[in-house]
Amino acid sequence: MEYVFINEENRKEVTDFIVEHWLSAEMVIRGAIVDMTKVDGIAVLEDKKIITLLTFAVNADVCEIISLDSLTEGKGIASSLIEKIIAAARQKHCKKVIVITTNDNINAIRFYQKRGFDMVKLYHNALDASRRLKPQIPLIGENGIPLRHEIEFEYILTE
């Protein structure tokens, strides 16, 4: 396995991976469109193919995980990316790492809590506004759960 930061050489492959998993190169978070062709990130490659991708953005002293997609679960790859992004956020003098997921994403809710992230905000009915910007967001999400809310988790960085 090889860990690589997103750069101009791999940007097209990364964008193709994002579109395959998110239906477009645009993601909507807290009612704002994120252009995924411009985000930073770390890809994990196996046989020169992306098997896991974490994207992020740093704004002032907050590092936000935009997406985390893994094709191979249970091997610790996504956990290792969380460790890498926490280390990178510390180097950039961030005070916290945040991530937003939707109410249907039980796996993500469990994943982030097990790695020390705390649930801090609920954006009630946030997906109504998101669908106005990205109509292809489904009404029903994972496990047959109505897709309605965004949940924010944070990991406080201590010196």
C-alpha cells in the first residue's frame, strides 16, 4: 500500500473516484457546495488504484474532513488516515478536526466516535437545503433510514 497526497498528477483519478462514490464532483455540506476537484486529500493506493480516500480542507484553525471512502473495510486503512490527518492538522496548528455525516450513516457515526470524535451539533433537516443545491441526493439513505439531518463531530487537538 502507498499513501499519497492529492496532486496535479493524480487529480483526475481522484476526481473519477469521487464521482463514482458521490454521483458528482460536488458535495453539499451545511448548505454550501464543495468543489471536490479542488480539495486536499490523502489517497491509499494498492496496485496503483485508489482503495481509500480522505479529503479535507483547512480553514483558519479548523481542519474539516470532507469525505472518507474506503473500498476495503476492517483492515485499519481508514483509521490510519484519521491518524495522518490529525497529525497534519497539528502541524498546521489547528485546534480541532471536524467532520459532518448524515443521520443514516450508522457506520460513520460509530467509526468517528470509536476514534475519539465527539458529536457536537445536529443540523436538523439540513438535507432539505442540500437537495435544492444537489437534487440527486436521495430521500432514503443507508439501511432504509430517511436522509434528513447532518451531524457534526469534532476531535479537539491538544498540544
